[in-house]
Amino acid sequence: MRHIFFSLLFALFFTILVSPVSALAAKTIHVLASTFPIYQITRNVTLGVDGVELDLMIPAGLGCPHDYALTPQDMHKLAKADLLVINGLGMEEFLGAPLKKANAGLQIIDSSKGITPLPMREVEHDEVHDAHEVQHETGHHHHGSPNPHLFASPAMAALIAENIAQDLAIKYPEKAEQIRTNGTAYSKKMRTLAHKMKQTGSTLRNNRIVTQHGVFDYLARDMGLEVVAVVQAHAGQNPSASEMLSIVSIIKSSKAGAIFTEPQYPEAIGRTLAREAGIKSARLDPAATGPELAPIDYYQQIMQANLKTLVDTLGSR
Ligand SMILES: [Zn+2]
């Protein structure tokens, strides 16, 4: 009896070994998304696709991983992933060498592929400009790094969704049809949203704004807003006293309408600057962060709320 059991077990094992097609069909694909906004887009692209398990790497509440360092939990998630979807444009600089160590065979989809980036904005402060010019002996301003915050613009989110769907469909042809259908449907929703935001942008009484960091540069461009200054020249780093004076003077000379803070950074300095300059401040959400169990249409909800905030703060014609 025992002998028969083991023979059967062996036969079963052998069958699985020699039939790679059926084994593959049953295998779950572990997809990991690096950041919350990329996770939300990938969720929509893989919605209802059998055999795909999606996970978020860095915590949903963390926000932009500009000064992030990999944790043991991240290494563990990387180790068991088949595929990693990244924001790209330098947002995942923290991955570097440890990635190879955690999972040398990990496939990567760069969701920013083929999208023309904006440069990271220069520091407005004159003294800092001078310092840059000393550092770069040519005397030209340094526009080295691209702005990685595509996701905060629905028009760019549409392109990100198309990129992710396209690459996933190529990698997993047996699931391609549904992935492509999802990708097209989501990018259409994003384009509709982008159109609405652009229309609203054209009716605002004042289109000049100050933001907390470079997160809204693409959204501003796509809505016809002008970012006249940023509070944090480097993400997470507060301005010096002289930089604050400089920002207030830029706000006054450019007649900016409002300072927009964001949920991922403390709002105190933005509020202080707004008070000093005599303009409004409000919170605009780039959807860089979100709740652990966010609804599937979380991004759309946030952008609708942003539209209301923009109209309430800047007025409409
Ligand atoms: Zn950022």
C-alpha cells in the first residue's frame, strides 16, 4: 500500500515536471510595485486578471521615496517577486546594488519609458544659483536630473498605464487580452479626467501657484498652471531663512494665488510663507500616499477633490 502511494506520488511529481505548460498556467505571477501611485495604476491594469498577485513594496503612507533606504521587509518582497514595476526617472535610486543581491533574475517594467520628462526645477534663490554656477565651471545651470513625479498628472498617468499594460501583455501573453483591455479602459478614464482638469485650469482666476516640492510640475503643465516657486528646493528639506524671504518676494512680484502644501510633508512652513506673503494656502494631494486599503478609484477621488480645492482657492472666472 505504502509502495503504491509513493509510486503515485512520484508519478504525479514527474507529470508536473514534464508538463511545463500546465505547470506555468497554474503558477501565480508575483508582481511588485515600488510606490503607492504605481501600485494603484498597476492594480487597475491587472484588475480581475487570474494568476497575478500584486503587492506594494514601500508603505502606502510613506510618499515619495526620495531619501529612502531599503528595509529587510522590502528585500523579502523583492526576493519573492517575479516582476517589479517602477516609477522610473530616478525615483528608485535606493534600489541599486541590493536589488541584484535580493533577486538577480527579477524583471523590471519602467512605467516612465518613452515619456519625455521635465527637468527638476532649479532653486529660485539667487545665492544658490551662484553656488551652482561656481560648482559647474561652465556657468550653465545644472539641469541634470529629470522630474520623476509623472503620476500626479492624469494625462501622464494615462501614459504610465499604457506602458505597464503593454509590457505586462508582452511578458505574459496568455493574459495579454485582459491586461490590454484594462489598460485601455484605465488610460481612457485618465484622459477624461485630464481633460476636465485642463478645462478647469483654463477657467481659474489666478493660475500662478507655489508648491511644496516638485511633485505638481507635470500636473501644472498639463492644466496650464504656472509653478512660480517651490517651498522645498530639495524634497523633505526645509528652506533657510533667506530662501524663505526669497520665496515671499517671488510670490509678491509674480502675484501668485496660493501656496499648496501636500499631505506627505509638514504644512507649517507653507502656511507661514502664505501668511507672510498675504496669500491663501491649501492642501493639494498628489496621491503619492494613500491608505493601506485604498479603493480602486482612489486616484480619481483625490483628483476630483484637488479640482475643488483649486477652484475654491484660486477662484474661477
Ligand atoms: Zn517627490
